[in-house]
Amino acid sequence: MPFTAVLTNDDQQALGVAATLKASGIEGVSVQGFQALPQSAYADPPISTVDLNPRRLGSYASRLLIDQLEGQKLNVRHYIVRSTPVDRGSVFPPPREAVQPVVQAAPAFRTAGEVAV
């Protein structure tokens, strides 16, 4: 199997990927979406997703827009909006043969300040 998982930008894409995998007879590939669309829960298998908390995002965005419309100076702001993983059964552990440890040796130093590349 050339791949074990597909991570999509949103649930709509995840639904399409899951349907295509099923129609192609490909099994055991994890599919992960983002957005937590209600219809994702009814796919076969139901799509695991991430709820991005759109109400909170909209609240922050509208506050920034109102501030700008009122002529307030916009300072750079960083907002952390907590997202919630929603496990619905479309994510599987990879096959044992797909898990290969990655061992990388640290670069060797020849003289002070010189790194072997």
C-alpha cells in the first residue's frame, strides 16, 4: 500500500476521499477532515474530523471588523481558538509494516565550527 492516511482541508473533501476509496475497494486508509460538518457523521465510515469552533472564530473576526469600522487602531492580535478532535471511526492505526523507525545520525564535527554535510 503506497499510503496509509489522507488528511484533507475540510470534511467535504474527506467525504469525497472516503467515497472514492470505498468505490475503489481500498480499505484500511485513514481519512481525517476538518470542520465537523453534520453529514460527516453519516458517511460510511463516519468521518473523523476536527471541530474548529466556528462561532468563536466568527466572534473574534466580527470584533476586529467592528473595531476597524469604528476607526480604532488595530494592533496585531493573536487569538487561540481551541479546536476539538471528533473521532468517528475513519482513522486507523497504520499497518505494522508501514511503521519504520527513522534513525538519523547527528552530523560529525571535524574541527571547531565545521560541520560535515
